Amino acid sequence: MAAPTIRIRGLYGIPEVLPGTNLADEIIKAFNSCKVRGENNKRDPIILVVAQKVVSKSEGRLVHLDRVIPSVQARKWARKYQKDPRIVEVVLQQASRVVRMERGIIIVETHHGYVCANGGVDASNAPCGTVVLLPQDPDRSARRLRRRLARGLHRPVAVVISDSFGRPWRLGITNVALGVAGLSPFIDCRGQVDSYGRLLQATLIAVADELAAAAELVMGKTSGIPVAVIEGFVGLSAAGTGKDLIRPEKEDLFR
Amino acid sequence: MAAPTIRIRGLYGIPEVLPGTNLADEIIKAFNSCKVRGENNKRDPIILVVAQKVVSKSEGRLVHLDRVIPSVQARKWARKYQKDPRIVEVVLQQASRVVRMERGIIIVETHHGYVCANGGVDASNAPCGTVVLLPQDPDRSARRLRRRLARGLHRPVAVVISDSFGRPWRLGITNVALGVAGLSPFIDCRGQVDSYGRLLQATLIAVADELAAAAELVMGKTSGIPVAVIEGFVGLSAAGTGKDLIRPEKEDLFR
């Protein structure tokens, strides 16, 4: 039997993305100019995992820090932990709720519902004097990219917009899926039986997060590869959104 | 420039694993009999991601439920949420601390330091009347497997022992790394500069968890593929353990 095989490659050649950059066009150009050894059928569906940072930048989700007036709370906190009060202010503006604010760490729930450090506000790879916000609606961004990419690449495309988040209990950050278009974020094994014929109970696999994590292995933080191409993943027919991955508050024991 | 490419394939043909099964031998047999289209250099290092379940079973980490005498606490809890009191007892025995025990969910810190639902105790894919525990020391299991696999496969091998854990804030389970041998669980970007020349701050990427997550995409829960082979990942020289991935309690805001 042929083994199921997934191939993940980083897309080189995407130039610096700025507000107004047509990101889909740049991805299509880079995709078409990347030489690929032994590529699968050119009509097979692919998943494009796109780093949130370039999506946000192309959508103009930048805040110029010299236009930010920090609140009293932001100034107080920033002074205590030697932070930039303007960045603290931007972080607090992203929050629908502050989940933890201690030891110099701010973990908030964003207006999207993500619980993450600094509300996803990031200064790395941002033009000088600015910080980058998460996309307003990552699922909408994913749908828009997907439409354009499918048209330009003449093949079925799914899109995952990824960002790397920390997590409780385990060290380090891992990539997760924010926006999703063209695939279900889950594989639902509930109702399937194990090799002993027993019904699987609570087995909902967050495949969109696993696809994002897999893509990170070829993307890196400083190597200028903001997009990965995943081929060979089966299960692309179902639909869903990245929002589905957010645990409803009433089912969450840690909020 | 050639794009960095990672290939992940599931290993078919590993038979039912039981206490005493020589898991390394079975993996070597399956590896050698899997036909691979266009494989890379046969001397290139590979990563074998092995599901915790088969490691535990080969090591005899099974508990026969008819030998378990539930405590008063276990019986009370089980009655309230319609659980098997013997399984609740086994779960509580894995705990060095109970983190949450409400709404029918038990999240404990195991003696290894993992914070996870049911202390990793699992009835799925376990022989009838038994449950499977996590390996006593997943890093030791990984080191042992690695030694045997490297010898049998005549190539550099790294091993990740994986299990799927839930997480706060996000729905669904994702694969993480429990035991690690032959690779660093992190890529440490601290000290590197972004494309604007700014120092990256808190960027410690948990690659072992991302490798485990990527492997899950070809493994599945019911498809009988407990091992995945990852080729093409660079960064295999450094060493480290799975234990390194556990966030120290004093740095954890959610314990």
C-alpha cells in the first residue's frame, strides 16, 4: 500500500510586503517561479499557509507609535516593566478582556476571541516606528486570498493564515491557524471505532492548527519565507472557519 | 534558490503492538518494506515520530481495570459524571496535582510535569479491560528507540514520541512531543535580527511539538499508522529532551 505522504515547502521570493501590496499576486509569482522536483499532479489541491504578518501588512494593519497616546494604566504598567507605554496602549486596545497582566506579561482576549500574549501586537518585522496588528477578520482575509489564489494558480486551493502563539504549561511558541478557507479546521473522529471496535469519544483533531505548525517548520522567523505550500493532505473537501477553533468561553476552564 | 522541503509519510504495516513487542524491530521492518517514490539520499537524517500509545503498550504500561480498587473520591466523582470509577482512580494515581476537576473533566499535572486531561490515561486502542498509561520516562523511551533504530536503519535518526493533548482557549487536540532524542526541541531565535535589523525578543519555537503536529497529519486515530517519517528537516544536530518543553511552574501563569 502506498504510504500517505505530505510535502511542505517554503516559498522563496516574496518581496517585502507593505500596505497595499497585492499579496495574492506576489504569492502567485513566487509559486510559479519556484522550481519543484517531482511535483505531484498540477491539478491536485494545495494548502497555502500564509504568515499573519504579511497578511496584516498588506491590509495596512500598522499602527504608527508616534500617533499613540498611552493611557494612565499603560504608562504605569510600562514604567514598572520597562516597556514602551505606546505599545502597551496598543495591546490594551486590542483586548476585549485582560486574562493575565503580571510579571511583565500581558495576555488578553482579543475582539476576535483569541487568547494570546500582547493581543497579537508585534514589533518584529514591522517597519520602524510601527507595530503590526492581527487582521481585522482573519477568516475574511483567508477567503479573499483563496479566491484570488485559486483563480491565479488554476487549481483548488485552501488557505490557512497562521501566527505563532505561546501556550500555558509548555514552553515555546507554535504556529496556529487564525484564518481558514477551503478546509475544515477539524477532523472529527467521534463516532469512529478504534482497532478494538470501541467508539472514540473526545477525538476532535485540530488539523488546521497542525497544518499551521507543520508549515512553520519551513518558514522560520528571520528567513523571509512567509508562505508554505502543503501538498498531499487529504480532507480538503469540507468547509469551516478559523473562528471554529476558538473554544467557547463557557467550555473553557482557563479563562 | 531551492525551496526548503519537508516530506512526511505514514508508515504502514506495523502490526498490533503488545507488551513485549520489539517496537524498534517492527518499525525497521515497516520502514524497509515501504516503497517510497523519489526518496532523498538514504544517508540523510530522518525523524521518526512514534505515537505514545504503541511505545506505552510495548513497554507494558497497561493497567488491568479489574485489579483497580477505586478510592472514595474516585467513586464519588465517577457517580456524579457517569464515569468508570476504576478509570478515575487510575487517572488520580497519575497526578502529582489536580489542576482542574469540574464539569466531568479531570486535568492533572502528571509526575512527569505534563498538564493534560486524564493524566494521559487512555482507553482507546487499548486491549479490552485495560487502559494505557504514558511511558514512565518518555525521553528514556525515545533514546532507547533511537539507538536501536539508528543501528537497524544505518542512518542518523532522531525520535519524537508524540501524544495528542487538548489545550485551553482553543478547541480540538493537537499532537505534542513527550519524549525527544537526537534533536533540540526548540529553535532559539533570540539574538537573531528581523528584516529591519531589530533583535528578536521572545522567539523560542517549539519545533519538536510542531514536528509531532505535522506527523499527526498522516497518522490519524483509527488508521493504524502509529509512526511517521519526516525527511528534510534541518536542525537535527543539536540535542535536547522532551522534558525541556515543560514550562517551569514558576513561569506558568495558568497552574
